[in-house]
Amino acid sequence: MFRVLPSLEEESAFFWTSGQDGKLRLLQCASCAYLIHPPAPVCPRCYGRETTPTVVSGRGVVHSFTVNHQPWDGVGDRYVIALVALDEQPDVRLTTNLVGIEPDDVRIGQAVEVVFEDHDPVFVPLFRPVQP
């Protein structure tokens, strides 16, 4: 699939490069431990300004999804665009693609785990169903 890669801005570069070691990282507030995504300079919960990239489990559930049928990349294959709610903090949701599953088999509430698509130095977080 053709993918437009993000630029590596100072505030978010850690997010796009952290997959190099297979770990998903989000900003975490030093004062209240709230996970902040997308990255922001101030915690929306306590307004703390000290944040640090923190490893999270990379597991979550499909909160919502849609199947794209439009051949934007010229290939025409259907693919899933999903909102994944992370296990650590369900109000943190990543917009991503689901891989390793047919679009007709995706379900709301389905357990998923992160995998990374390597575009060194950018590692795009995608999700696949958790294997039993």
C-alpha cells in the first residue's frame, strides 16, 4: 500500500521512530501519569508540562473502523482504517490500519496488537488481531 510518511517534527519524532525496537511509545505526564496522544506540550488532565515518551503494551481493541474501497494508490485492494483504543487508557485511540485480517472479519471490540511497518527512520504503527 502506498503511504505518505509523516515528517519527523521535534514533538512527535519519538512516536514515529520508536517502532525501530518494536515498542510503541506515547507521551506520559510526569505529574499524573496520563497518556497523551497526539503529542502535546501540556497534559490535558492536570496541565502538567513535564512529559516523557513511555513504552506501552501495544495492545488494544478495535473501537471503530471503516473499510476503504477507493483505489487511492492505484492498486484497488480494500483495506481497514480503524480507531484502536489502547488497553492502558481506552480514551487514547490511534487511527491506524488493521493488517493480517480480511476486512469482512473485523469486529468492534476485537483484541489487537501493534506491529510496525518499516520505512526507516519512520516505523508506522499498524495493528493485527491478537493471536490465540
